[in-house]
Amino acid sequence: MDYVPVRTLVGNQLYILAAILAHNLTRELQMAAAPPQRLTTEKRTPLWIFHGLTTIRRTLLQRAGRLTHPRGQLTLTMSANPAVRDQLLHYLRLAA
């Protein structure tokens, strides 16, 4: 890694551990959300086609939305994009 976030060893170790955990959790989420798309090969390519962490962050987390209070219940209101809605509901069903 070319980036040194702090000037202490422990701070840098925590930064690396957080990056490793984020990477592993993203891969695990993608593997749990979809069946394998490939078969095993001699070159040991991964069974899943993984999206990058930036792609997942932009499509799922960095969405424009507003918390509203219709009928006294807190609701997340977002744009009417059926593809994003289906993807979000798919991941939420996995969490339940």
C-alpha cells in the first residue's frame, strides 16, 4: 500500500486491519448473495465474479435518499429505480 494514514505503528496496523475486514466482508456478502457463476478451472479462477468495493459502495450506500415520517413510521424514501430497489431488497432478505 502506498498510503500511510498515521505516524504510529499501531495506527497503521489498525488501518490495514480495517481494510482487510472491509474487503473480506464485501467478498462474503457477494458470495452469500449469488450462486457461483463459474466452474473450477486449472488456473483456479474464482467461482464468483466479484464487484469492487467502490462499485458496491456507489450502488448501494451512496444513494440519494431522505428519511421521512409518513403516518408516524420512519421510512427511507429513494428514487424509483426498480433495479436498485430489487438489489437492495435482495441484500436485505439475506440479512433477515
